[in-house]
Amino acid sequence: KRAATSLASSSSSSSHAVKSLPVFFDKDGRTGASAVWWRDAFAVSAALDGDAGSAETAAEDSDLGHAARATLFFAQDISRELLTDLHVATRSLNFWELVRDQRHGQARFLLTQTGPRNFCALARDGAYRFWCHVSAGVSGKPARFALPNASARVIIDGRVNALAELQMSLASVVGQVHHHADAIANAVGTSHSREDTRATLMTATNGLLECLEQVAKYSKQSKKKVGDLQRVVSTVTINAESPKLLSKALKGFPGLRRDFMPDLPEPTPRSPRASVDGDRQGPFTPSAADPKRPTSRLQRLASMDLTKIDGEVTHRFRQQIRVDGENLPLPKINDTLWQGLKRVEAQWTVVRDASHEALALHAKPSKHVRRWMLYAAGGSLVAVAAYMTVRRSHLCGSTELDEMIAAGKAAIRSFWKTNLRDPVKELRDELRAAFVSDRPDDANELLEESKASLERMLEEYTKQASRPGYSESLYRAYKSVGGSEHVAGEEKKPEPDPMRLVTARVEEELKSPLTNMLAGDLMQLLLLQTQVMKVEMENALMQMDQIMRANRLNFSLMACFPAALAMYSSVVAVKAYLSMTFHRRRAKRREEMRLLLAEAERALCNLKIAERRSVQQGMLIYALNSLYLALQRYHGLFSKNEWRTVRADVLELADPSISIDNKLVCIARLARTKALIPEPHRVRKL
């Protein structure tokens, strides 16, 4: 019960999330609110005119309009719920077929991925059999096993067979419900006789009751099928066949009973809506003799005895017409029809719950149930961690937890400071000092000033050496290094290198250093040499400072490298994971839509071979409804114009007035849509 309730709630919530496919129960609005309102208005007008015959006819037409609207409402509700159940049954069937087709691992799957209850039951049975084997080996007597020993394949085959029959019955019922709804819409709009409309409504009501009985029957039978671990017997043998290809299933078993595949009656051709309202004129006088309730010749409505009911048959869709403060009497000729609708409503509630229970019994285990062992291990680890945390906390008088937290904070703070904050700050300062700072560089200015001073000193010394009367020894040195006296009218020769002149003079002055220290040029030469050494030293210090700055920058970058590498690796890993996730999600969505389109094409091909088979009609409606829901959920895969075109094609496939050949052409056009074509096997960049 609980599983069925959860299944129903999940299906209802998913159905409200997106809009289902309009299946054209009443495409032209023949039983809509406006049409029923006009019928009521004609009945009121005829009653006010005072014509008894016209008033009775108009009231009967109005009552039939309300009955048709109620019948279509129940048909829509039944179709909506059964399509949801058919979706669950198809997905569960595909899942169990995949498990069955595996070469090995069925027993392990049933043991570990079907929930803790089945795990405990199988473990208990295995322990009991092991104990029986051990006791038999010790005593030497044969042991009798009180528990069955069914293989995993038998259990899975039982579930596959149960879901296959349930899928066929649901598809057949969906096809019949849509056929009856289409017949009602055609009869209300095209029939000129109230008797024909009433007969069509009675036939549709009888058909809905038959459909509900069929669903209840197969729901009850599916509960008895092999597949439930509590009902498995060791003597059961099952031949499992896949119902996905329904035509192949029938060809493979020519002697198979086809009670679960009723045929559709011949489709009623649609025609333009004709008015069923006749002339309503003349005075209204109540009829002297009340009409009797006719007995139904249909099987499921003939058993209802209404002769003992004195009052009118009421229903929430049956509304009385009020004229001049008085309610007009309801036509008793339609009481059998309304009583049948009440039975449909009451029986549908029971059948819906039975269908949900049958599906919950054989449905595939949910994702959380399949991962229960992982969740149990995670919960155990969390429990152990919580226990250890409480033992080391203040609750038990211990300070280990606080010390561990403080140590962890200190380690994180130290790592942050050492590997990220300080290196980044140093790197910022160095870059700012190198590129952003506006303050003048003192070392560069001092070096330039020293160079300028040295050049002036050397220039002045060279001028003194070029004058012959200033110093004979200096002039001789000047001549020895290539200097010459400037003569007017001759081309000026380049001056010799001042440093060569200084070097030559130092060599000459050092021959008698004491004398030249006091009376010669040795002191001036030493000052020049000191200035030269100063310039060279400042230049070397500048180069050393540049090397040290480059080293500090390298050290800052090396300190930031682990954190930067970790951040870059994290970004790349997250990007790759998101790319793969989005790629797989898109591929899965496209595959789902392609499979639904292939299911619709398969159903159309089978309908072309045998057009009166309601199972194929139901599978077609299911495939189109699921495809329409998938298009709404995954509309992001389509462009705006493409999505409108695809939606129009799907609605065209659901139109019963279009031929099968045209629908196959429409499916071929849908298959060429870009969003339905398989994506290339590569991961695109975000």
C-alpha cells in the first residue's frame, strides 16, 4: 500500500510538472463548457415557452450533453493514470530485461541491490540451507529443506513475464479508452438522434467498465506471478519472452491466447459538427405520465436494478435546470446511463489502487534502494565518527577535540600564510617596485652623477695635457698616447683615450712617488683612479641589486607555485567533470527521444499490418505522450523555431484523422532533426 501510494504521488507530481500531450478527446469542443451551456440555455428557453414536448426534448439533450462531458472526463482521467502506469511498467520491464540478459551477476544483484529486507531474507535462507547441509554431513542423513531454492533467473523471469502481461493489458486498455472517447466526440457532434447518442454513451460506459475489469484482472494476476521473493517455489519453470516487439511475440507463439489483446471496433469517420438542437417553440406543460427507466441490453449495465429507486439518480456532473425558482425534473430515461457512470467512478478508484500495487510489486528498485549498502556504509562511518567526536569532546570531559580543531586551524592558517598570502604579497611589492612605483631610484641617480663627475675630471685633465706650456711631463705623456697639437687650417684629429693618458702618467709618476706626491701630479691621478673605482663599484652594485630582485621574484613565484598548481588542477578537473557530465546528460536525453520515436514507428508499422489491434494503438499513444513530455523537458536541446516544428509534428502524429503513411513520413522527418541525431563522441569545451 505504501509503495503504491508513493508511486502514485510521484507519478502525479511528475505529470503536473509538464503538460501532457493533448490526445484530442474532444478536439472540436463538442462537449466543452460552452457547448453544454448552450444546451442548458435551449432547455431553459423551451421551458419558458411552455411547450412540453420541446422542453422535454431540450432537457434530455442537455442531460445527454452533461453525460457525454462526464464520460470524457472519466476517460481522460483513466487515460492519464494508465499512461503513467504504462510508463512505469515499460521502464521496469526494460530494466529487468537488462538484468536478465547479463551473463552473470543476477544472484548478486538480488542479494545486494533489492533492499535490506530481501537481503536479510536471502541471507537467512542461505544460512538455514548451510546449516542443513552441515547437519546432514555430520549425521549422515539426507536433509529436507523447508525453504525453496529458486534461482535468481527464475525470479527475474517471473517479474519480466508479469510486467509484460501488465504492459500489454495497460496498452490495450489505453487504446480502447481512446477509441470510446473518440466515438463519443463523433456521436455528440454528428448524430441527429438522441437515441443514437444515448446508445453511443451507453456503449462507451459499458466499454469503460470492461476496461476497468480487464485492468483489475491483470493486476490481480500479476501479483501471483513469479518474481516476488516471498512467493517463489522451487518447482516453477518460466519461459520468458520480451514483449517489447509485440508482433514478434505473437508470431513466435501462434497458439498463444489473445484475450489480453482485444481488437478495436471499426473507427468512426469524423464529419463536420451538425446541430442537434431542433426547433423549441410552444408552451410548456409538464408531462402527465413519467417516463420509465429503460433496461439496458449491455452486459455490465443490465445488472443494475433501478426499479426500486423512487428518486432521481444524482451525480456531481448532473445538474438540474432551474426555471422560475423551480428545478426541472431530470429525464429518467438517462438514469441507467448516470448509474453506469457512478459505477465507473467508484470502480476506477479501486482499480487504480490495484494497478499501482501490482506495479509496486514488480517495479524496478529505485536508485536509493539499489545503493542501500553504500548508504548503510556511509551511515555507519558517520555514526562511528559521531561517536568518536562525542568521546573526545567536552560532553565526556575531554579536550582532545578542541586541541585537534585548534591544530587544524593552525595548520590551515600556516599553509595559507606560507604558500599563498606572503608570497603573493611579496610578489605584489616586487612588481609594484619594478613597474608601478613613481619614486626616483637613488642608486641610478648616484651612478649617473659619478659618471658625469668622472667625465668632467678626465676632460679637464686632457685639456691640461694638450697645452705644451702647462707641464712638460704631462705633454710628453699626451704625445706618447697619440695626442697632437691643434693647428689652424688642418683637420682636427680625434682626442686620445683619457684613461690611457692617466695610466701612462701614473706609470711615470710612480717612478719617484714621494717627490711626485708633493710636487707632481700623483695626487691628482690617484683621485682620478678613485673616481673610476667608485663608478665601477656603483655599477656592480646596481647589477647585483637587479640580480637580487630577480631572485626574490623567483622565490615568490616558487612559493606560490603549489597553491597555484592546486587551484589550476582543481579548475581543470571541475571543468572536465562538468563537460563530461553535460555530454553524458545530452547523450542520454537524445537517446531517450530516439527510442521513443522508434517505439512510435514500431507501433505504426504494426498498426499498418493489423489496424484493429488495440495494443498497438495504446503503445503508439504511450510513445507519443512520452515523446511529447520529453520534448518539453529537454526543450533546451532545440532552437525556438526547431522546437515549434517538432512539437507540431508530434501533435500531427497524435491526430487520429491522419493516415498511417503520412505519420510514417512525419516520423522520418523527425528523425532528421538535429537534436535527435547522436552527438559526436567527444567532450566539447564549455
